[in-house]
Amino acid sequence: MSTTHMIIAGALIVIDLLICMAIGVKTKGKAKNAEDYFIGGKKTGTLLLFLTAWASFSGAGNFIGQAGRGALEGLSAYWLWLGEGLLGGIIMGYILAPYLARFKYLSMPHFISGYLFGGDHYIRRVGGLAALMPNVVWPGAQIMGVAYVLQQVFGIDYRIAVIVCGVVFIFYTVNGGLEAVIYADALHGTIQMIFAVIVIFFGLKLFDFDFGYLGDQIMQIDPAKWDLFVEQPTVILTGFLTGLVGAVSNPIFWNRAFAAKDVKTARRSYGVTFFLNIILVFIMIAIGIASLMFTNAGDQALIWVILNKMPPICSIILAESVLAACMSCADTHLNCAAANVVSDIMDPDSKLDGEKSIKYAKLATLAAGVIAILSGLYAPFIYALGTYGYTVCGGVLIPMFVMGLIFRDRKSEKFRSKLSVKAAQIGATLGIASAIAFEIIPPLSAVFGGGVIPAIVVTVLGTLIPNLFLKDQSWE
């Protein structure tokens, strides 16, 4: 990149960061209670909801991370996409989000405990811990993406880039809560849309828009990378289920649905968002696979391709566009993490007054941001961070959600269920323990390729078996 191009790219970065800081200052003090801080008072309209949803969902994972997975895994990377992007996107975007928009809950654990388990505090706190996992690790994954780009484009030390970007998104998210996040995302969502169109066009030109030609080239380089079934069946199933439960359980999807002013707004915004996201991720994986024709850049495949195989305009907007993608996803997860800490874990009774709830929410956002910066400094791969959170949150909370919905009398305004709350407590506890064990203990992880399958099985059986003996609800 020429000096002129670097100056332009650097100016765009600085302007963006200054605007974000200004948003933080402008929105400071506007949130008066937890509902304002976490779901924006449930008044977000269609356009803003679409922009914040699109911006939040299309972060480093869907840009850099998915292309990196394509380069590292080849066609087998599509198993996660089939679960997360396609099936998970259809379920979340067209079925679950409009349904959730009917309610005014502050988080996924708030809904699960309040609507499906009679407001049980243990379920909400355990659910809060499970949902906290992806909310804490994903911001770190996002700033990893920004730092990669700034290091490649400007030669900035990776650690400095992580810290600077982390400080900025922590600042405006702490100050303004969801309102600040939505305004920043409106800016970043627009930038991401322009960037996605340009990169997709030139990315597909790498193989002349011909997937047959791409397959022939990859077969010559590494046939295993063009084999959808190269992995063992259990590993394939784990990848698919991890993506599926991850998409359906991702806390930011739920919180945005609760923030929608009505069902119609959620249906429109989420429908368009997930339609575009399905296409985006599919193509980003393909671009990552195509990068194997030129380089072995691995997790940084997209960055390498843009800098070396695309016109200068792509390099100029690369840093700013990735910054927009990463900041918009990171700020959303920080806001959700604070909701988990304050509303789900600390104050499930909602006893804190408005002033205290805002104070603790800001402290929780700050703490989550610091953890995100540390994870961004030391985690090995972008998607490694996210999948850990997916496993614990999705492998436990989605089975709890499905079972609770099946057994609850949804026609009754009063809570009535055939599922014992005590049994659900047992199932959730065992599910989290199994998810963590099968993720971090190598001999166990090797059995299924991860913890999502054990988490689902243990959560379901750990709930349904005790439920045969613990009947603490009735249909009276």
C-alpha cells in the first residue's frame, strides 16, 4: 500500500474512533434504569434494529474468522455454516426472534427463568453464567480481528492495537449502554454493507466466479481441503451442532429481539439481516478456500488476499471496515455481558433502584471489557474463542429453552408446567459441568471433537430423569 493510501486509511480509522467517543459522551446519563441500559427501553424501530443487528452479527468472526476457517479447514468449514449460518439463521431470524419480540425481558436467562421456570433464581443465575461465556470471549475475538488488520496495514504493534481499540469500545458502551451501541452500530453497519459488497465481488473474481474451477485448483494443491467429509462423523456432527446451538443461543440475537418495539419490527429486521448473513458467510468461506491458491496465511487469509490480490480501494477501506465490523460486535456483547452480571447473577429480583443498577451495569461492562482485552491478547485463533462460548451457552440453555417450552402451559397467564424446577436446576448444573469438561480435558474432547454433544445429552437426561421423581409443579 502506498503512503497516500495509508494516510487515507489511517484518517478513516481516526475519524471513526472519534465519532464513537463522541457518541459515548453524547449518550452518557440517558439511561435511567436497567431496561434503558440493556434493551433501550424496548423502542428500537425497523431501520435502527436492522443496522445494529447486521453490524453486530457481522463481526470479525463472519469476515476474517470465517475466511480463516475456509483456509484452515477447506470445505469441512461449511459444516459449522450449515448449522450456524443456514439452519440456525433461518430458525433465529424467521421464527425465534419474532416470537421473543413479544416479551420485555433483559436477557436470555431472564426469559428462560422467568417465563419457563417460574422465575427461579438458581436457573437464572446459572443461565447468566452460561450466557456470560460467549459475551465475554467474543469481544476479545473482535479486537483480535482489528489488531490483525492494523498490524498488517500500518505495522502497528498487535498488542497496542488490541488495547487502543478495546479502550474505545469500552468507553462508549459503558457510558451510553444500548443507546450508544445502536448509534455506533448504525454507522458501522452502513460501512460494513459497502465493504461486504466490494470484497465479495473481488473475492469471487479470484476464481472467476467459477466454483468448478476453484475445486480443480484446490484438488491440485490439497485434495483434503476439497473434501466435505474429511473429518470423522462425530467431529462433523459436533461442528454442525455447535454452529446451530450457537446461532440460536447467541445472547446478542436474543437481546436485540427484546429491544425491538414490536413483533413486526423484529420480523422485518431479522429476516433481512439473516438472509444477508447466510450469503455473506458462505462466500467468505469460499474466499478463504480460494486463498490457498496463493498463500498459506491461515486465520489471516482474508487480510492477505485483500492486501495482495485486490485493487487498492479494498486495501484503503480494509482497516476501517474491519474496525466497524469488530467494534459493532464487541460493543453488543459487552452490553449483554453486563446484563448477565447485573440482572441475572447479582439482582434477579430487580431490587436495585435505577441509579444503582446503572452504576453496577457500567462496572460490569468495564470488567467484561478488560477480560475481553486480555483474551484478545492471548487467545490463539478468532473462532477458538467463540466456539467455547457457543458450547457452554448453546449446549445448556437451548435444551433448557426447548424443554421448558414443551412442558409449559403457554395458554395460561399464570406459570404452570409439568417440568420440575428442581429437575431443571440439576440438568443445567450437570450440563455446564459436562460442556466444560469435554472442551478443556483433551482425552474427553477427542471423543466428540468438543463439548456440545455431551452438554446437550447431559442437560436433557439430567433434567428429564430427575423430573420423573421431582414433581413440584402441577396443572391446577
